[in-house]
Amino acid sequence: MKGVLYLSIRHALHHWGRSLILALCIGVTLFLPAFSRVVIGRYERSMTARAHSTPFVVGARGNRFDLVLSGLYFRRAAFEPMRMGDYNKLFDRDDSASAGIVTPMNVRFTARGLPVVATTIEYFEQRRLALADGTLPAMMGEAVLGARAARELRLGRGDHVFSDQLDSFDISKPPSLKMRVVGVFTETNTPDDHAVFVELKTAWILEGLAHGHMDAESKIPDRLLLERRDGSVVISGEMIEYNEVTAQNLAGFHLHADEDSLPVSVAVYFPASTKAGTITRARANVSPNLQMVSASEVIVELMSYVFRVRTLLDGLFALMATCTGLLVALIALLTARIREKEFQTLHRLGCGRSLAAQMLGAELLMIGGAGVAIASGLLCVVLVSMPDATRVIG
């Protein structure tokens, strides 16, 4: 047997190009179905875990998938926000039938590419977000970074982060907001790690619905004042193009919109009981403007479409495996035909006729083992280097 292995190894190494191609074909054939199952399984566990921790998501009527992905993963989507008037009618009730915790969120904006989540302190309590440093946002313009957001931006308490403008070329849009970082959350391995959290009213500044006024003549340097007129001044284009909320100018910020018309992207509802959740969901879904959906139900439905695609992929992988098997068999037959004189010489030297089959079998086993090693290596590399599931969804 040692002689068979020695001859097989020497032959495979001598024809290294052919052996490598066969090993790669086998490796890729094994890698693709394993990769699809492992990755889809990882995403499924991540999405279902997040959904199970979020009973209900409330928002304006529209696409329920966009609504849930916005509420769970802060995904920006082109759907109409609900209005504070509708939100207050649903949740500002004195009866205990709809008791529970509700956290409104605005997720329409980003800061250096990361989602800006404007919400209330109840959200941090329900998600069990603990501070690694600093404090929670107490006023407009303050921000708390998720653990991975802080590492990615290389920012910490006392630094500043700028919001991204929705349209940099539209001067009618509000400018970037300079937000002061007041804290950093501990890592939770959830989408919260990649977000920038601010107080809810900060989102309305980003929307352009709230702003502050200042005394232009006394606060702006003379070199930036082009002209003074009765009750107004003409300001140079050199003027700084961002806003900043500070303790000194906080009192000057006010809303330029009716409170009932203020937008909220979504709200996450944590009912006090199953009964409260059922009653509130019924009230929301009879409203002409709102909808309330179960996050778990929507995610299960979404994953069912993924599983249908995986079934199709499994069929394609099976077809590819069959073609690869036939290719390997064809190459083995052609190799046996080419090596016929070699096998006859070995037989004349006293070797049994089964030696040829043993040598071919041993060589194919070695190539197959190399293919398995290639598939395993590729799978390990991809799993280590692939992005975080929650970040991709978000």
C-alpha cells in the first residue's frame, strides 16, 4: 500500500496543474452550498433574535417590511413617516388597556454614513444599553455613540460628530448639525452598536423644522458683514455652514411646525401584557393613517422568501455537483487510457492487475481531500472576514 500511495503522490505532483484544477473544482462545488447555508443561518438567527426582542413596530401605512427593518435595523427607506398627532391619539390614553412602553424613533438621517437614531430614554432602557463612558443625551444636539460606531469614527466623549446632509446641492435644506458626543455605549453585538443616538427633538432640527436665532450684528465678525440695513444685515458666503446647539443658544431653538404634524419614522411598542398588545394593535390597524405589525411575524415571512431562494440554489448546487462528478470521472477514464502502457509495464514486473485501480483511486482520494481542505479554508476565511450580519441588514 505504501508503494501505491508513493506512486499516486508522485504522479499527482508531476501533473500538478491538472491536480490543482480538479481540487479547485471539487472545493468550489463543496464550498458554495456550505457557504449559503452557514450565512443564511447566521442572518436568520440574528434577525429572529432582534425580532423576538421587539414585540410590535408602529408606523404610517405602507410597506410593512420597510417599517420593521427601519424599526429594528435603522434602515432608511422611502416611506412616509407617521405624525405626532396620530402617535399621541394612539398612545396618550388614560385607560390601562393599552399600557406598556412605547419609544418613538426618527431614523431618516446619518452621520458620517452611520444611522442617526433620534429616540427617547425609554429605548435605552428596553434595549438594556449600558454606558461604557459618559452620559445619555439630555438636550438637543447631544449624541451617544454605539461601541462599534465609536471605534469606526474614532470618537469619544467630548468630541463632535457632524450629520450628513440629505442633499448637499440644495441650499434650501438645513445644513449639517455639529453634535457633541456625551457618551459611548458598551458593545451589545446588535445594530445598536453601529448607531449614533440623539434626543428625539434633534431629528426635527435635522428636518429643518426647528432652528435657533441669534443676533447677527453682535455675533458675526465685521469681516463677514457685507452690509447693514434697517432691521437686517447682508452676510458673507464665508459664514459657517453648520448649526450647533450649545447651553448658551439652547433657549433660542424653537419649532416652526405644529406639534401634531411633526414626523416620526417608527415607534417600537413593548406592551405590558398580551391583552394590551392585542387591543393597541387593533386600535392602530383600524386607523386610516397607522399600522402596527408584529416584528416576529414580518421577519418570519421575510425569511420564508429567503428559504425559497435557498431551495432554488440547492437545486443549482446539486446540478453543479453532478457536472463536477461527471467531469472527474471523465478525467479519470482518460487518465487510465493514457497510462495504459504504464500499467502494462507494472503488470509485467509482477504487480497485480488491481494496482491500476488502486493507484487511480488513491490519487482521486488525495485530490478530493485537497478539495475538501480548499472548501474548508475558503469557508473559514469568508466567515471571519464577512461583515456583521446586523450591519449588512441595517
